[in-house]
Amino acid sequence: MESAKVSSIDALRGFRAALIKFAETAGSAITDADGDVRSTMIWLERDQLTYWKGQIRKRHDDLERAKEALRHKELFKSPHGGRASVVDEQKALARCKAALTEAEQKLINTKKSAMRLQKQMSEFTGQLQRLGTTVQSRIPAGVADLDRMVALLDQYVSMHAPAAATSSAEAESASMLRAVPDAAHPNADSKSLRKHTPTPATRAAVLPGLVAFGSWKTPEIKIAQLDALSTLNLSQVPITDDQIVILARDVSDAENVYLERMAPAFSNDSGWYIGDAHSHASDQKLVALKVAEVLAMRSDFNSVLSFPLGSLLALDSNGIATILDARDRDLWADIRLSVNTTNPAISDDDPDEEH
């Protein structure tokens, strides 16, 4: 078996924070760079082309007036009967010709520069999109991997701690494994969460964006619960990585989270909404993310996002609190009882239970 030497879990946490900071800085830089290139393109194609075309017309008119002045001077004699000097008119004519030639050359150069910039812009945009994909997808996935590493290392370290030092997180996990029904989340309260979900029109108007990559206050669904999900008698509705999920932007800070799947409100809509169980969607800023981006932050959602339309899941500090089907039947209560019955080794009455 391969082993790894980790001298500081805090160093991993520090790297995770630096990675998040980089993603935020890079995201802003990508937006600024794209804006600068596009504004330069507009300046060349619109402002400069219009300016030099106008200068060509103006300088052509100046040249015609200079020619007319020279002809007029050559036709008339001086007061003394001789030919009048046309040196000044010839100099003015030369200046007008030079100015017109300059404007024509500037217009040619502007058109060449616009074509060259257009080509370079296409290459730059492609590179920028690849960087954007890394920032919006691969970095969140890396942060999620770091979260899992830190969690596993914390669990490993806690295995060697005295029993009296058992953390509150471990106590909550043990409580979950006992599969005691949670009376703090009655079915009626879970039904009311549907009123918090944004309307189809609101969901369709949500723009794509980023959310915080940090750890969610609502813990990940425990492995025992994920295993129990396979016993649910629910028809699966496939979902693809590029479909859209609507989230409350600050959902990672919520202590209680719920997921509801509705009929699609727009093209490529998965139907899923993920929000704070204690806040109405109208009171929150919303953001649209791809399924792949959501799973990069919460890989445990992979087991539930294929649930059918009408499904609603409520999560709290112990993981899954409630699962409702389209008819608001609480499926999770039966599953918890089933888990408790089929796993007597983790019941409350077992004196040898390990915490």
C-alpha cells in the first residue's frame, strides 16, 4: 500500500485558501483582459476608421481649395503688371497633398491593424476560455479534493485521541448512524420549503457566475446515508454535466440546505434549485452553475441529482433530514427505520457500539 508523509494539515488548509484566492483573482483578471481586448477592437473598427475616413474627406477639400488658390494666383498679374509670386500657394498645396497622403495611409494601417487584431483576438479568446474553464471547473474540483484530504486526515488524527476528546462532529456522525428519526424536521415543515423556491420566470432570468469554493456549513451526506439511498423506489431521471442548476449564491453559508427538482424553466435546465432552508429565494442573490461545477463543490450530490421531478431533499447537520416525492410523501422516514432494523450492530442498545 502506498503511503504519504504529511507534516502539517494546516499547510493543506493554507494551500486551499491560496487556491481559492487565486481563482477569485484570476476570474477578475480574465474579465478585465477580455474587456480590454474588446474595447480596443471597437476603438479600431469604429472610432479610428470613422475618424480617418472623415479626415480624408476634409483634407481632400483642403487640397481642392489650395489648387484653386494657386490657379487664381497664376491667372492674375501683379499690380506692377508682372506675374505674381505663387510660392506661398505652392507650399500650401504641398502641405495639403502631404496631409491627404498621411490620412490615406493611416486608414490603410488602421484596417490592417484591425484585421491583425481580429486574428490575434481569436487566438487570445481561445486561451482565455481554457483558463476560464480551469478557474471555474478544475480549481473547484481541486478545492473539493483538498477538503476530502483534510477531512480524512482529521479523522485519522482523531483515531489516536482519547475517548474523552471525541469531537462534536464525530458525535453527530454517530448519532446519524443510529438512524433515529429526527423530530426537528416534520414533514409539514419540509413541504413549506417548496414555497421558498424561485418561480420559473425568476430561474430563467438567473445569470451564470461563481460561488464561494469554501467548505459548506451543511456537512456532506454521510456514506451510510448514501448507501441507503439505493433502496429508494424512485425512477431516475438522467442528468448531464452541462445542464444548469440554480443556487442561492451564499448557500455554502447556510446551516440547513434543501434541494428541489422542478420542471425545466429554460433550455438545458436540470430543474434543480439549491437554497437556504431558512430563507426565501426572493431574499437571496441567485446564480446559475453547470452540474459539473456543483459536483466539484459537493460530490455527494451526485447520488441525488438524478432524482425525478418533484423530489425535495432537506439537509441539516446530520446529513439527510427529509426526502419528499412529488406527492409530498416522506420517503426518508421509512428508509431510516429500515437502516435501523437491518443494522442492529449500530443500535442505541448495543453496549459495544464504537463512537
